[in-house]
Amino acid sequence: MRSGKCWDTHMPERHHLTLDGVTARQWLGMRPVQNDSYIHSGPNAETAFAFVADGVGSSSRGTADAAVRHYASLASSSVVTNFPRALLTGADGLASQLADTGLWGASTLAGVVLAGDLLWTVNHGDSTIVILRGQRLLHVSRPHNAAEDDRILGRPIGPHNDRVLTAALSHQPTGATEVGVISPQVGDLVVLMTDGMADLIPLEKITRLSGEPVMELDAIVEQLADAATAAEDNATALIARIAPRSHT
């Protein structure tokens, strides 16, 4: 796979598409502090991106903030010559930053980068990426936790294994980053969620909402917010649509 053309492609020079109407909401749930973080590009950014992160533990907000900033810098860097590899190895660069600044917590990360006419996905941990075209699922990221390993291997899912991460970002990262690529179309819906939100929202509901052509992104987030009132964990949802880039 790595010998394929997409893995050796440099950052594309064409930027025909963008992430439009990016809308994000956060909920504390039953937690005393917010350890989720998110970041997204501005409307005129040359490369559009969005990331969410979930700090693991009670004092990991700084790690989550550092994670989204680090991957945003990779996405917007003009000196990156092998963009997919930069995402794949981003955990190592972040680990050095965390060690240098004395941040010892851990975090998950999920996000997208719209570079040229390709939509790159990056996932490390159990935060979720969902990409839809109408009511059809194009991509759902795989959660990096012990419950998912049980499911894939056909084993009974162990108690609380959905809370046991098999990949996390930190000064000593565990697991492996997953990077994928999609050819997007105008109108595709991008949904990023930390696990506190993803645990509450069935994919069926997200696909149903995405199929409503007149529903604004704010209205979709409000629909998701109805479920978030029952959140026990911190919960973050970020949504956007693929749109043509304005040249004005």
C-alpha cells in the first residue's frame, strides 16, 4: 500500500474545496472540568482542517490542547513535503513537545485535512470520524480500544473494555495512528466526535440528519445536543460540509 501513488504524493497545489460552516459544541457531562479540545481552520485558510481531542484522565486538558494545535500546524505547514507521512508520524513530534513542556497526560485525536481535492482522515484513540454523502456512510473510523479488539477477534467483549484504550497520544504514545484518504464531493458531511458524544449518538441518527437537505449545520448540532444532555463524560461534536472554495 505504501508504494501506491497516494502515499508518496506531495501536498497538492490545487485547493478547489473547503470545509464550510464549521460548527462545534461541547458539554461537560458529569465531569467537573472540560478535558476535550478542538480546533479548525478559518474560512480563508489555504488548507482546511478540523480536529477534536479527548484528554484522558482528570488533568489532561493541556495534552488535548497540545494535540489539536500540533496536528493543525502539520496541516497548515508550507514546509511539509510528504503530507501523509507527517500525519502518520505526528505522534512522535507531539511526544517530544509534551516531554519538553512537562505535560504528562494522554489524549485521543480524530480529525480531517482537506488538501487539494483529497480529504485525509487521522485517528489515534477512540474519538470518532464519520463522513457521509447524503444518507450513505463513506467512512467511520475504528475506535482504538479493547472492546473493538474483542469484536474483531470474535471474543466476548470484556466488561468496561470500551474504556480501555489501545492507542493514545502522550509523551510516550501507545498504539498506531491510522491515516486514510477519501475523494470528497460538494455536500459531503463531516462529523467529528469525542467518545462522550459518540457513545450517545447512533450512526442511524446521524445518517438520518445528514439526509435532510434543508437542515442547517446549527440545527444538526442542536439535534445532537438533545442526546448530549445525558452525557456522563465530556462530549464534543464538530460538523462541517464540503463546499466549493470561494475565489473572491
